[in-house]
Amino acid sequence: MAKPVPAGRGSRVKVTVTAVKERGETLLRRARARSQPLDHLVRAYVRYDERRGDRLAAAVTFFGFLSFFPLLALGFAVAGYAVVVYPEARTQLLDAVRGLLPGITEQLDVGALASARAGAGLFALVGLLIAGIGWIDALRESLHEIWLKDPKADGNFVTKKLMAVAVLIVLGLCLIASVAVSSLATSATALALRLAGLAGSVAAAWVLKIFAVAVVLLFDVLIFLMLFCRLSGSRAPWRQVYRGAVLGAVGFEVLKLVGTYYVPLVAANPVYGAFGLTIGLLVWINLVTRFTVFAAAWTATAAATRR
């Protein structure tokens, strides 16, 4: 038979918990008063939480996942045509995808995609338009929520869909330019190191790696600038959001590094079986989307910090 709880013990525990909570809140207020970056970080989290950032990210994740494979198929189909004039196109695309998420290319029949480039390209284009427009719409509405803007204030149905297609095209061009410029810059740097007699050294390898990352970061910053300046509906000048764009770009590269280990690990887990790649990719896309929405909240609350 259970012993009765002595009278007053429950109330004492409740008082203790309340006192600890109040003490923690007091310490946090003092820390925020002393540290502007901490105050900004807390306000960004409050904005993210109040606007239901996790739910917004979930909607973007769903459409982003649906867009991923059509985008990949379309890329390989285009590379299949580009091989005629540029033999390294397919190899560079594989390297780019492998650099983003190793383990993905090993799960796909790249040869079949390349040989069926016309059919794969057509179906991929249709799938990308359907899922991609939904992805951009969900991302636009999420950024509007974070910036406290009306998600329906960007024109009529046709205008929104045309804007989504335009954003998809710009993102695709940025991806292509990132791969091309990174490849050219790496080749040029390797040539310069070879002429200087440093080819094959550890220093040369590090220089090439850092240079390639810097080029990719530059394009990431441009993408986040476009998202935060235009797609968010804020119409804020670039100089007001560039810190948030840099934060988004650096965080995205860190999450890419995490993905290089996490996704193949989940894909190889026998517990998930044939769904391992799908689960790993979904979780990774959700992490990226949550971080993007939080970076938007950090950027949107930066104006109050400056004041």
C-alpha cells in the first residue's frame, strides 16, 4: 500500500520549482541586458516560436523533398546533352551532388538517367514545376510569416505562380553557376600551384579546398540575399540583411557537412531498410529548412537590435 504524501510536500515542491524558474528568468534578463547579441538571439527564437517556425518548416520540407528528385533527374538529363560539347559536365554534376550529400548518387541509376535523357528530362521538368512551385510558395509564405507580412499580399494567383517559376529559374542558374565557377576557379588555382611547384603538397590541397568552399559560400550568400530581400516581402535593402545572409550561408554549409555523414549512415541502417535514404534525406531537408526559417527570424529582428 502506497504511503500517503505528507501534507505540504507538494506545495513545497511547487514553490521550489517556481523559485528556480523565476531565478532563471532573472538571470536571463540580466544576461540579455548585458549582451546585445544574446538579446537578439533570444528575440529571434521568440519570433520563430510565436510564428510556429517548426510547422512552417514542415510544409517547406514536404514540397522540398518532392522537388529534390525531379531536380536531380533534370540535372542529369541536361548534363547528358551537355556531354556532347563538354565531356566533363556529367562528372562535375556528380561531384557537386556528391559534395552536397554523399550517398545519394550511389543509390541512383545514373547511367539509366543519362541514357534516357529525353524522357527523364521531360518528366523531371513537369515534376519539378509542380513540386517546385509548391515549394517556393510554401517558402514564401513562411518567410512572410516570419517578417510579419501578409502572405496573400504578393498579387493574384497567376502573379504568385510566375514569381515561383522565376525564383526556381534563378535558383537553378545559381546552382549551375556555382558548379561552373567553382570548377573553373579550382582548375585555375591548381594550375597556378603547379606552375609554382607546389602541386601535390598538403598546403596546395588545403588552398584548393578553401578556395572551392569560398566560391560556394559566395553563391549561398547571394541566394539567401534574394530570399530575405525579395521572397520575404520585406523589400529590405541588401545592406540591411547581408549579415543574415552570411549566417544562412555558413549554417547551410555546416549542415551540408553534417549531411555528408548523416544521410549515408541512415541509408545504410538495416532498421530502415529500403526507406533509409528517404528518411535520411527528409530529416536533413527539415534541418536545413528549420535553420533557414530561424535565420530569417534572426534577420527580421535585427532592425530592433540596431535601434
